[in-house]
Amino acid sequence: MELAPGAWRYATPPFVLAGPLGLLSPVATLLALGLGVAVLLFFRDPDRTPPAEGVLAPADGRVSVVREEGDRVRVGVFMNVTDVHVNRAPMGGEVESVEHHAGAHRPAFSKESDRNERVHVRFPDHDLTLIAGAFARRIHPYVEAGDDVGRGDRLGHIAFGSRADVLLPPALDRSDVRVGKGDRVRAGETVVAHRETSE
């Protein structure tokens, strides 16, 4: 099983504590081992195969945001604790900038999350925003300005949380969105927006 960077940093402490805790209680040892395994599962990073066309989901989870912002459309995906938290490029292109913004740590599914800590990964025609939640305090982008990113490539991960948004290109409108709020999606595989071309 492939793991996202930093997995062992979080998983090692409970594994190390499992031994000493055994002097106190076998149950405590099992709980510590279980926590370590749960952390490794949280950081799992499976391969994905993108379909031929369309804007891809940036994260595993449920669609929590579909809204128009001026002449653009935003699609957001909320990741719960059981989802894969490695984020992927909805489209290909050269990264223009990677910007970190400090902020609050509200639940990522709430309206207040618009003020949360975030990282913007900007491309010429679309943007990806990684948003920290109530428990997610670490956003780890894998890319920097000038990197050439392929559609579906890994872009980063959020340790223990929470939401990833894609601001669609201006050429796509609400009618091109292929998902609705509450739909389950998979990063790098589910098409969230696509414009049909007539022959």
C-alpha cells in the first residue's frame, strides 16, 4: 500500500507507545496499535486511472459545494476521516502560484469554512483550493510555481481533513457540471464537469 508523505511521522508514536502501555493494560496496547493502523490507512495513496475527458474531482468524498461565483463555478468536495486525503489535479497545466493563507479551523462542511486556513494552487484557467477543517491543521502541497502538472496527478494532501475545491475554467458553466451536492466522488477518476461537443 502506497502512503502519502508524513504517514510514519504520525503513526510511529502510537506504535512506540504500544509496548510501554502493555505494562498497564493489554487493552491500551491494542488501542495504541489500532490507532497506528488507522493513521496509516488515513494516509493511504492508491493509484487512480483518469477517464479520457472532463474536469476531475480533486478529492475523495462527497460534493459539498456547487455554486456560481460571478461568471465562474466552484465545486467543492468534503473529505471525511475514512476517505483518501491525497488530492489530485482536476486538469493539467503549469502551476502559476501556490499561496498559503492563514485562517480559522471551522468544520469544512459549514459555511464558516470560507474563512478557514487554505492553500490556493493557481493555474492559467482554473484554481484548486485545499481547505483545512476543524481537526485538519496541516496542508501539504506537493507542487510549486512553474511545475507542469498532468491531469489526475497528485498535488498534495491535507493531514486529517477536510475540503478541496476546484474553480472551473470560465468556458464551463453550471450546465456543464456533472455532479450535485451529496454525490460521492473519487479523486482523479470522477468527472465533475464536462462540456459535450456536438459533431
